[in-house]
Amino acid sequence: MPGGTYHIFNYAVGRDLFFIRHENYLFFLEKIIKWLVPISDFYAYCLLSNNFQFVLKIKNREQLEEFFKAQIKNRNHHYKYIDLEGKLKLQIILCDLINEQFSHCFNSYAQAYNKVFKRKGALFRQSFRRTKLYTTNNITNVICRIHNLPVIEGLESNAISWKHSSYQALTGINPTFIKREEVIELFGGIEKLILTHKI
């Protein structure tokens, strides 16, 4: 829903992996930037070999209307909805278009992955799962948990060592698509963010 903040995640089917090579992680992030960043503000992500997890906030209705109208006008995508003026149907249409963006993101990655690794069939276990986060405390708790997944699973000794999460982007100064300042503010400052992540 427009304006909602969500924990979004999915797992690879069976014993398959989402990411085998370092390039796979980078390619998946490229898909995120292309398909999901235009419709959402990314607060956090963590990519593990067999699953991905995000915290993001869907943009508000006005921002989404503007984005989707531009896509339709420029004919960059083949959306079946060509009229966003009807206010009665607008909420349903926006939700459908949001879901299409997610579908394009994951399907385009899966198709490329299957081609590279000469495999067939579904890569994702199911349609992605989402949980709405209603409070600042919920949001910060989930951000900490997903950044610490590599530690919990014994892959790293601390969150900052894992290269395939947004923790380094949040605590660093390099340009990033992550909404660094907003996330730091949610935690009450960079010191509290770092302290809260220690397990």
C-alpha cells in the first residue's frame, strides 16, 4: 500500500541458491535499483546465498501517480492501465502496479540467472512475503535483525563484515540508494544505530 513500511523477504526454491558468484549479488542490486527504488525508499537489505530480506517504505500516492503516469506516457513499460484519473480505482491500480514492479524485478533476475547457470524452473520458493511494520521500534528491530543474519548464521563475526548488506552503506559516507539519513534518524543517531546492531 502507498506510504506503508514493509519487511519483504523470500527464499530460493529447494536447495538452490540465489547467489553463487559475487557478480550475482551486484546484478540483483542493479535490478532493485531499476525496478524498486523508483517506487520505494530503501531502509535496509541483506542478501544471503539462499534468501534476501529488505526493509522499505513504499512511496506516497502522489509520487507513485507521477512515476506511473510518466512510465505510461513514455511507453517504457507495457502497463495494462492507461488511465490513472479515476479516483475510485486509483488505490487498486496503484497496488497492482506496485506488485508489477516487484514481479519485474524478481522475474528479470531469475530469467538471467537461469540463462547463466543453464537451469530451468522457478528460482523463488513462492511469491515474495511481506510484513507491514507499524512503529519505529518495529522498523529498527527488523533492520537490526536482517543486518545481523550473517552473524546469526555463523558467516561473519559482526554485521559490518558482511559485504552484501546495507549496514556498511548506513555507517559509511559513500553514495548509496539506501535512505541513510532517514534510517539514522529512526535510530536516534549514528552512535545508537551502531550500538543497537551489536549482538
